[in-house]
Amino acid sequence: MSMPPVPQSPNQTPLYPWGVPPGPPEKSRVGLMAAIIGGVFLLIVALLATLILVGKKIDSSYPRAESTLTAPGTLLDGHYKLAKDDSPTLGPPLEKSWRLSWDAKAVHGVVVAYHPSGGDQGELIVTGMYGRFRNSAGVRSRVLAGNGSQHTEVKVIVPTMDVTPSGSRIKVSCEEVTRSWADGKTLSYPVCAWADGNTWARVAYMTVYTARSLDFEAAARITLQIRSEMVKPIR
């Protein structure tokens, strides 16, 4: 004999199998999923917009590219002539070492050697880059041996000094180093560097004349003359 159904009052919660009420209607599930997907999409859009704004802000902090570093056939009013342009081979490794720097952007390496036209021994070596640079003081410091040269054959014997030649607003950093070769020869010579918003270069005066006679003041003035002959506006 079957049991009669238990009467329920209008306010009594119905008894469901296993004590679990049924899930929401299908339309409610679809709406919930749409809301979740929409929220995720809006979050992604917000993150992308933030990254774009940050990227634009960082890019605007670099100077505009207005100048380039060239390798003319002669330097210092013809007293030095171009002997070798190693930019195609030594430039890319130099660029690679600067690509992750927060102070450099869109960089191109230049490595050239000049020989004295008058027959003096030695050479003048210019290693530099053009692109977009911030923090010129930090860049100058980075490219000199006193900041920790990886070349064990080069040692600093006179620490770095900042020099601003009279009549110029451009600061030059100079130091004196000594270099040794495998055959036992050594040479002490000045090295100077400039850095601006678009270019930097390190000039090694590895000639007999400059190694014996150049002081930092004179080396800084010559460095700025080299800068005036190598840095050209982008056309």
C-alpha cells in the first residue's frame, strides 16, 4: 500500500532528491559565461592599453634621432687618414652589447682606425655608436676602461677626469691607459670619450706623438674636433 503524498505549505521549501536544488536555467548559465568572457576581454584590453602608454612614455624619454656618426676619409684637417673601417664586423657585436641597455635605443656601431698622414707610427682608433641615448654622463663612463674593461691587456694608470674645454658646453671624459702586446711591447696613451643624445665615441690616441705629448685638456679639445668632423645631421 503506497504512502499518501506529504502536504506542503506554500512557504515550505520543497524537498529535492539528495538535498540538492536544481541548477540555474540554461539561459542564466549562458549569461554568466558571457559576463566572465567579457570581463577577461576588457582586462586584456586594459593591459594592452597600459603597455602601449608605457612604451610611448619610455620612447618619448629618448632624444630624437637627428645625427649620425660617420667615418670620413680624413680627420683633424687631413692630418689623419682612414686606414681601416671595421664597422661591418665589429659593429654588430657592439650593438648587441647595448640592445638591452635602458640608456640606448636603435643603436649602430662604428669602429674605425686612422693613421697619421705625416708618417708617424701608431694609429688613432675611434669606437662609437649612433642612435638614441639617454644619460650622457653614464654612457661616457661606461665606454671607458676605468669602468671595468674586459680587456686584460689594457690597464688604467691615470683615473678618469671630466673636461669641458673653454668655449664649449660639451663635456669630455679622459683617462690614461697602458696597453701591452704579446711580444712584450707596451704603450701608454690617453683615451677620451664624448656622449650626446645621438652619438658617443671613444677615441684612443695610440700614436707616438700623442702618447708623449697630449695632456687631458689638449686631448679633450682634439676629441671635440673629431666629433665635429664625424657627427653629421641625418638628411
